[in-house]
Amino acid sequence: MTYNKMELSEIIPHIEALIFASEKPLTPLEIVELINNAFGFMEERITLDQVESAMEGIREKYDSEFYPFEVRESGGGWQFLTKKTFHKTIAQLNGEKFLKRLSTAALETLAIIAYKQPITKGEIEAIRGVNSDYSVQKLLEKELIVISGRNEKLPGHPLVYATSKTFMDYFGINSPEDLPKIREVFAEQLVEPTMIRHAESETAEYLAGDNADEFPEEPLEVTANTEEYDASKFTINEEGMLVEKKEDEPTDGPEEDK
């Protein structure tokens, strides 16, 4: 069989077999080399473009609801991964593995390294405010981070750390650039501040009285429109509560101590 007669449909099963059998994600270049080695007798060799075209078809094939797994580019290469829908089912087979989660300290350290890499341990500790020897060691043992070199600009040339391919594989990303941006992480958590616009006199009296620790039957009306807020109409009483000023009270500010 010559290469000229070999169609993509014939290459695809070999690519699928390689990805399925591999213990680590396979890059397109690795797939090209492995297939060419397998068919070394061919006069012409397959190219990277052909493998990438084949991968598009493979990915589309396993995106179908018919399959409980998919082919994803993760950890720097392609691999078969079960779909999220089946996580609880699979967890029964790998219960102990799933229970071995990172501690809060390790997660904090890992997040700092992921977003600030390459970074020294001293810089990590400056951000966290605590010693991070144990967390860094645990992350190295789990192969989620690697020592990527030394910082030649700092005294003593300290080691610098970065995330590993295992980290990308573990979190299902292909490169550090795929990490969610900080703004994206907190976008849904941002809450616009509100200002007190108006308070009925009975509500103010209620808050200033003995029931200050309770909620009034009709809470204060609030709005984010600061144009309707007149700070001169309110003051702080002796109990530290915000109340509406009475007509005979001065509006220029608190009275001086006599």
C-alpha cells in the first residue's frame, strides 16, 4: 500500500488507537512520528496537516451524545476523557483517588504559581504571608508544579517554580493561557453598592428605639441611584444608628462638645 492511496479514513483508526493506548496526552507531532514509524515502508510520510485534519473529524465524532467519552486537547496533547455527566459513576471505581484532594494551603500556593509563574518561594510567601515550604513540597510530589530554573536577578539565585503538564492535564487545560482571567472568576460575584434614598420617620424612630436589633416591618428602600441621595437629611444617633434628622437639628455637621 502506498501513501497516495491512503485516505484520512484509513489514518483515523491508527490515531484513535494511539490516543487510547497512551498513558499521557499525545501531541500532533508525536502522532505524526508514531504513525510514520509504524508505516516506515511507505514511500511518502503523512504530514502534520493531515493529522490535524484527522483530529477535527475524530473530535467531532466523539462529541456525539452516543459516546460517554470524548477526545480533548488537554495537558499539552490529545487524550480520551469521559464526559462530565458520568463523573459520579466513575468516581465509584476511583473513590480513593478522588478523595485525595489538595489542602486549602496547597490550593492557594498552586493558584499563585499558576497566575504568577515563574515565581520564587519567597515571592509566594510574600503574597500568602506564611511559610510555604510544605505546600510547595507537596505540589512537587504530586507533580503539579516543576522547578523551571533560577532567578538570576535575586540574591542567592533562588529556584523558580511553574506549573507542569500534569497540572494542565489535571485541570483540563492546554496551556497556562487557558486559565480563567481573574475578572472572569469574580465577574458574577461583583455587587454594585446601594445607597439609602429615603426613610420614613416611623422607621427611623423604630431603629433608634429599643428594637434596634430587630428588622422593621417595612425595611428601608434602597437604590443604586446616588443622585436621589441627600446625605444632609441624615445623622448618626448616640446608639450609632443612621436616622433622619429632625427639623430643628442643624444640617452643617455634628455639634461641638460643650
